[in-house]
Amino acid sequence: MNTSTRIDASSSSGQLEKTHLRLGFVALSDAAPLVAAKLLEFGHAHGLTLELCRQPSWAAVRDKLLCGDLDAAHALYGLVYGVQLGLAAPSTDMAVLMVLNRNGQAITLSNRLADALAEQGSLPKALATLGRKPVFAQTFPTGTHAMWLYYWLASQGVDPLRATESVVIPPPQMVAALAEDKLDGLCVGEPWNAMAEAQGVGRTIAYTGDVWPDHPEKVLACRRDFVDANPNATRALVQTMLEACRWLDGAGHREEIARWLARPDYIGIDEALIAARLGAGASETAGLAMTAPRNPPVRFFDDGAANYPHPFEGAWFLTQFERWGMIDAREDYAQIAARINQTQLYRDAAARVNVAVPGEDVTKVLIDGEVWGSGTASAAYARRFSIRR
């Protein structure tokens, strides 16, 4: 049985417990749903006023969620699951309310390493030309970028824990670290890969959608006790974000959100760099020399297919925590995911704003040919990989 928080009939039509919500975000293009929701005030129709609170790092998002300074946040999927398990934070019951976007991240290499890869034809051979252990950056130890980077490296025959040094750098600081020759590669969300290429300090080699097509990325997250104490307000927040995600799919709206994200309060860089990898087409008109995004592109809505918080997707992160030695093997990944992902609350919210809920029978083939889906036996999955802790 799904143990997600359920909204009973009386509370589903009741008064909002809280009407002013503080939402955290990090300066990334996939904060677009929060920015659109605030600037277009989608919350007003659902009784909410939103206050956006930019955070300098994912650690800050985590800490402010845990102390209650933020009600909810734009968050790395894996961060939420790491907090649930007490990895690098006190174990706290968490809630994934919905998926905010799919795809939209990338792996960028230094020019030196990108050239070596082109010359040598394989990543292990290219890394050998450095004459030292390469340094790769990601944004949070249990976050999506760490998992995409490790998975991609392993798919190329490189052990990410033994053959490389992994460091944590907040997204807005990534390009400077690459420019200062402190890094050989990085995995981060946009627009920072686009900026690295535009500044001529690195080249995008792979997109995370190549690793797992249409993978879940950022989620709307909060503590579970917030859901329990504020079920109507939480449902109204999901309704609001679904409206914002639907708006982002409208004609011309990617260009418009790029202009808004370029403001100093949000990302604060050239809007053309933001638009280039949002599917807005601005890179051509601006004459920017950068790698064009390949399919699958960043997805915010897709008639609701992008937003459902499938528990099996959350369970995948648990298998990767096991694979890389962050947790011991256990048999309850599906049960943990069912507690964290608030599927019934999502269904209630989606029905109120006429958003279809996709089917739950989903299977994906990852970059190395491994299959992951709603019917995958997660208990043994991490032990199938030849490269693991």
C-alpha cells in the first residue's frame, strides 16, 4: 500500500492552514517554475502568496528546510533522499511533492581534457594524459549531479571513487573554478555549462538526458511534518506549481522566462546563455558558439507527464547510494520511496487543475544498457554493476 500522506475529504475542501509560503531555490535555469509562479502570481488563485528565497548552495537549502526557515524548496532529488537517511544531515522525514523538471543538466570537460578525449578516443586514455588524478566537481554529495557524474564516468570505464577526485562546488561557482584550472570536469545544471562554453573555458561532452533519458531532476520538497500540519496549503502549492509548469510549455514562454531568470535576483547572467539550453532558440540569434542541446531537452510539463513523483524513480537514487558505498545494502527501497513521494497528494492537486496523471508502468534504458523501471527489483540492482564501491 502507498503510504504517502493522504488528504481526507474534509481537509481537501478546508481552509488553508498557511497562506504565505517561503520557497527556496538555487540560481539555475530549472528554478523556472518557481520564478514563473511568483512573477505571474499563480498562487493567488489557490489562496497563496509566495516568497522566493535565493540560496547560495544546496547545503543552505537543506539546512533552511530542516530549521523551518523555508517551507518548501526547489531541491535536488537525491538531496531529499539523503536527508531522509541521515546522510550528511540529521535524519528527517522528508516529502517529495512533485517533479519540477526532467533533463537539463550536463557534463562539461576542461578544454585540455576535451581535446585529449577527441585525440585518444576514450575517456580512460584521455585521463591518462593528465599524469595525475583528475578532479571533477558536482554540487552535493547525494545530489543528482553526483549520481549522474558517477554513472557517466562508470559507463565510460572510469571508477569515479578510485580513479578521480570528486569535489563539491555550488553551481554559480563552477565556471570560475574551471577557468582557474582547478577542475578537469564538472556536472551541473544550466546555464553554467552554457556559460563555460561561451567563455571558452570548457566544452559540454554529455547531457544527463544521455545518461537516463527524461530523468527526474529537481523536485518540490519539504519536511513531511509540514505536509502533515498543512495539507491544504501543501496541495495548493502543488496546484500552483503545476500551473507554472504548464505555462512554461506555452509558445514563447521559454524566451520570456529566460529574460526573467536573467534578473539579478534569480540568476543574474546574460539571458541568451539561459535561453540557449531551455529550447528557446536564443543561441542562434545571439550568435553564441556553444554546443546545441540534444534530445531529450529540458522538460517542465509535457501535459503532466513530467511532474508525477514516481516512487520507483526515487528508489533509483537509493540503489546508487548503495552502489557508491554511502549506505549498506537494504531491502526496503520501494517502501522508503513510497513514504517520501507524496503521490496521493499529487493526484488530488492534479485533478483540481485538470492535469492528467501518467501511468505508473514505466521502463527506461540507461546509457550503459541497464534497465530501470517500475517493475525493477531494486534490492539487487546496485550489485549488478562491475564498477561500484
